[in-house]
Amino acid sequence: MRKPIKPTATISEAEKVSVTAACERLIGEFLRPRFLPVIRPTEFNYPVDILGKWRGANYRFIQRYRSGFSENLGEEFDAPFARLDWISRDRFDIQWHRHTGEWFRLHRGLTLVNAIETLKSDGILHPL
């Protein structure tokens, strides 16, 4: 197994703004309409949103859940399902969040445009 490439520089604010805009479009125009068109409360944990957040140079795609269990009714928690890792200017790795809590790299060195297309087309990267 290859070691992950560590960026030698940090992502610029301008690139971060560009990545955020592309990811928010993906969430608003593809992920929410396709995977969360309506919120359906249940007696178990159920999804209430799909969102994105930066953590360092990584943009995580997250599904937010709300509890329907009587002992913690209404409490919410986040479950990440995919991540863009910034490697260098306009180069990203895509990682999938395994049920074990570990991240697994599926795609390497993609441009932002290719990364967004891959997030749309690779079903393993979609929320549950």
C-alpha cells in the first residue's frame, strides 16, 4: 500500500472558495435532490440533511441524522460518507468513509472537475 502524498503547501483561500462553491453545487443540485428529496421521520435514526465541511485541507461530505428513539428524541449527529483531499493546486484524492470509521482512498490526483464528476458517478461515494 502506498503512503498518502502529503501536501507541501496549504490550500489558498481563493482555491478553498472555488472548491466550496463546486461542492455546494454538487450537494444542492445532485446529492440532496437524489438522496434526500424529503425528510421522513422514523422511530430510528433518519437523515435530515446533506452538507459539507472543511477540516484542514479536506472537504468532507456529511449526512446529518436525527434520532427518533424515545431516549434521545431529536438529537442530531453527523456521519461523513466521502471526502476530497486537497493534494496540490487543482489536484484531489477522493476518499470513502468505511463503516469501521476509517477513510479509504478510491481515486488519486483528480482535477476538481473530474473529482465532482466522480462523486456523482461512483455509487460507493453516495450517502446511504
